[in-house]
Amino acid sequence: MMAVIIKNAEEIAAMRVAGRLAAEALDYIGQFIKPGITTNEIDRLIHDYHINVQGGYPAPLGYGNPPFPKSCCTSVNHVICHGIPDDKPLKNGDILNIDVTIIKDGFHGDSSRMYAVGEISPQARRLINITHQSMMAGISVVKPGATLGDIGYACQQVAENAGYSMVQEFCGHGVGRGFHEEPQVLHYGRRNTGLKLQPGMIFTIEPMVNQGKRHLRILNDGWTVVTKDHKLSAQWEHEVLVTEDGHEILTVSPATGKP
């Protein structure tokens, strides 16, 4: 049995705050996403917003081995995840995932969204939309008594039925006082298999969907993950709480009210 931390009412309240702040940061950064901005500028804006406006701290900064050097992940085009912000300007037609995690009062708010840079192709738009549908399909099955396999199956069916492939080497995760807690939440799988969900569990669902094949490679920086065939990849991420009778998304956009 995995050591999954069941959150109490006080911890859930703190996680609601952290989740809302992560979503607010993603709302805030959207206005700056246009051709010509660099991902380093995006990173600086996120860093300053987390610290000076939200009174929190960016969890990615210095995390892991080798230590992650920036305050958020910016994954452009064929970068699947963990892209490191740099000085290369974004171009019209690029697609971008921004993944933020804020620590507030000892709890982690973790979410990511896709952004279009200028005018993007219909093919890129479809990939972004299907990936969002994949995430929402996984979230829709979350309730007490459902299994992790139910989530993975739901995510995988949407992606593969649309002709895409699901990355299998990276997954969602429990989250709370720890950035990455148990359980691991795969985005592929079989129904009625794996850990049974209980009220008070909080974890991320964050499918990574590739336009081409699912295969990847990790660059020499030890972080950046790219598609092996250089085709586009997209990802969305929400924090989800298992409630007594279903689920609650903790990272819904305060600006739009939409997940």
C-alpha cells in the first residue's frame, strides 16, 4: 500500500488557497504571451508575482538534482515538459505550456496551461483542445471508490481516439506539503485497477499528449523532455481533491471560472 496522505479539513483549506494562487498566476501571465517575449521574461514575471504579489515562493526554483534553475517550466512546441526558460523570443505560431507551482504557508499549488503565441495552426489548436479534453475526462471519473486505472484509461482513450499518443514516462502525483507525494497518477491504464480513491486525497492530473509517437528523449541539461520525432506536444494540469461524493478542482481559473 502506498503511503498516500489523506488531507484533513485544515490542510484542504490551505490547499484551496495554494491552488487558487497557482491559477491566478496563470491568469496573470496570459496577457504577456505574444510574439517577441522570451521565456526568461515570463519566468521573471512569474517569480515576481509569486513573491511580491502572492506572498509565496516558486517551488521549482532549485528543486531536484540537478537543481532546476528557474521559477517555472516553459515548454515550447516539441518540448513535452520541464522546459527551462531562456532568452529565445517566442514566435508567431508557437505553442507554449507554462507550469507553475507556488508554495504558500507550506502547501503547494501546482497547475499548467497551454498558450497560443499569436496565430497558431488548426493542427496545433486541435492538439491543445484534445489534450484539455483528455485531462477533463480523467478528472470526470474522480470519486471515492474509483481507481487510478479509471483516470488513466479515461485520459488515454480521448488522446488515442483522436489519433495522438500519450507520454508514459511522466505522470501526475499526490501534492500537499510535499511537491511530489504518493500516489503516482498515470495517464494510461485499465479500468478497475490500481489504488482506490478516498475522500481527502489530493493529486494532479496532467496528461502529456504528442502529435506523433509517444517516444521522448531528455536533453543534456537533465530536465528538458522533447518528442523524439520533433512533433508537437501539449499538456494541461489541474490539482484535484477527492470529496465525499465526487471531486473538486482546486486550480480553476479565478478570471474565467473555467477549468
